[in-house]
Amino acid sequence: MLVLTLSPELRPDAAAAAVRAGDVAAVVLRVPEGGAPDTGHLRAVAEAIQRHDAAVLVDGPEHLVAAAGLDGAHVSDLRRLDAALRGLKPQAIVGAGGITTRHDAMEAGESGADYVFFGALEPQAGDAPEILDFVAWWAEVFEVPCVGLAASLDAAEALAQAGADFVALAEALVADGGAATVTAAMDRLARADAQP
């Protein structure tokens, strides 16, 4: 299954088209630091996505979860994870990102996060091997679902082969190809699943 990372400024119909193109479990709307998205627009984007049975999470201020009718929060700063868990659970999904060490991952998993997310929402060149290593390690040992960020279709396939419960497509990757990229990623995940 896929997770998409998208801009909250995206048009609702464009967000819905991307979600319809594949088996998308969730969309993370990444609010830039210090950004203040229009709550009405955010709600419209979320509703367009939710109509296709995908959860909508915000990587940004947690108050937007209730204000815009979102399903939860993706917390990229682990220092905010405990507060988000206390404020949003059990009604909302809370995922843990910003993981840079195995120790961080274990603490996030034990804290009650619904998933651990390996890779920054804005990927850096050269991140793929480390993300792949984290996912392979986590998938072998832990029960909490893990998400690995893919900045390319090759990385998406490799993450699926390594045991990622969900493969997240980087915002830039989806922006470049839209629904066609999502469809291509689904093909790569199916190919990875078919391999012994």
C-alpha cells in the first residue's frame, strides 16, 4: 500500500486523482514550517481524499486535525510526539517521523505511535540506502507498521522488497508525474510482491 506526501495547496480534484490511481492508505499533507494554510481549503482537499477511503494526516500544527476534519497527524519532530499522542489519541492517528537512529525508532514505536516513518518528507540526495536499511531492520523485528519514503520508483520497489508495510511517495515524485506516477508505483509494488 502507498502513502502519498502532498502539498496542502494542491487542488482537491488533483489530490483525489492521485489517490484514485492506486491503493493509497493515507496522504500526508506537509505544511511548511511557519505556514498557515486556509482551513477551508484544507478541509476541501481532505474531503476529496477521504471520499476514496484514504486517511488524511497533517505534518504541521496538530490543531488542524480537528479544525479541518483530518484523520490525524504525522509528527516530524520527535520532541512533539508525546504531546501529539496525549492530545490526539485515541480518536486520531499519530505517526512518528523525524527518525534518525534505531533508538529513536524504538522509542517512537514503544510510545504508542501508530506507525514509524523512515526518511524525511523532503528527501535528501543519498538518503535511500539508509531508509532501506532502517526498513529492513524494523520489518524483521517489530510489530508497529513502518513506512519508508521513496524519492524514486526504484526506491519504492526496493522498500517493498525490504518489508515496508507502506511505501510513501515523496511529494516531488508525485508532483512530477501525478496519477501516472502513483499507477507506476503500484506496478513496482506488485512486482516486488511477486518476487520470492
